[in-house]
Amino acid sequence: MIREDELTGIGRISRLHGKRGEVQCILTNELLYDSDADFVFLRLDGLYVPFRVVEWHGKGADSVLFSLQGVATEQQALRLVGAEVFLLRKDCTAVEENSEDLLTWQDLSGYRLYDADGVDRGVIAEVDETTANTLCRTDYGLLFPLHEDLILRIDTSMKEIALNVKACV
């Protein structure tokens, strides 16, 4: 069984494309383009289900179209809409071995968050990427913006992140 720490998120299935089971995936990063992956993993009913990629090609700046083995009809593809898409971390070969390079915003769930003054602001309980401004909510109920420019440090071994922001409510 695949463990969550073996995977890294790359996007979400947004819609069907055509009548032959092809689906569109909105990407949250560019790891797919640099990977040697034969499989993608979709989170379905809380489980990571592998699908062999028959074919994929880019569609615009932030989306790709997938043909997946075993998905040949509209009905089969419709079940996949909304599913999160993952790759095995080991298949992301073009990325440096530094594990920080493989982190997605969703991977930060469970990380302890510190502000610029080193004040503990809680554990990231939820990451919201549904709007243009990615936000995280801590277990203390505080909201923080997530952006690469705000990150002061990430310690993957300690599961800690420091952001250059003050607490927001």
C-alpha cells in the first residue's frame, strides 16, 4: 500500500475532456513535466489509487489532459472529477534531492508554523488553494497567506515552517 509520505501532489482532476475517458488536470506545480512517471495516483474515497498513464499532453499553462488505462468512457472518467492527483516522489527525477523542492502547499499540513518573530502560531490544519491567494489555517484558528516569497525557512525533518508575516485573523 502506498503511504502519503511517498507521494507529492501535482493537481486536481477538473473535468472530462471528450467522450473517450480523457480528463483534464489543473496543475499546482510543474513536477509532472520533469518526472519519469508511468503512473499517477488519484485520491479516491481516501485511498491512493494508481492509474497507468497511457498518454498525456499539456493544455495551456497550468493544465494537462490524461488518458488513463482502464478509463475509456465518460461514466468512468466522471467518477474521477475532483480527485487530487499525485506522483511518487521517487519519480520526480529532475528535482534536486533536497526534499524541500518536492513540497507542495498541501504537504505543509501538519507542519508547526512560526511567524517572523519565532512565535509558535500552531500546527497547519488546513491549506486552501481554491482562490488565487493560498491560505493556511492553524489549529489555533489563525489564517496565514502562503507564498514562496514569505517563507523564511522550512525544516522537513522537524516539520516546521517560518513565514515572514504577523498573525492574521
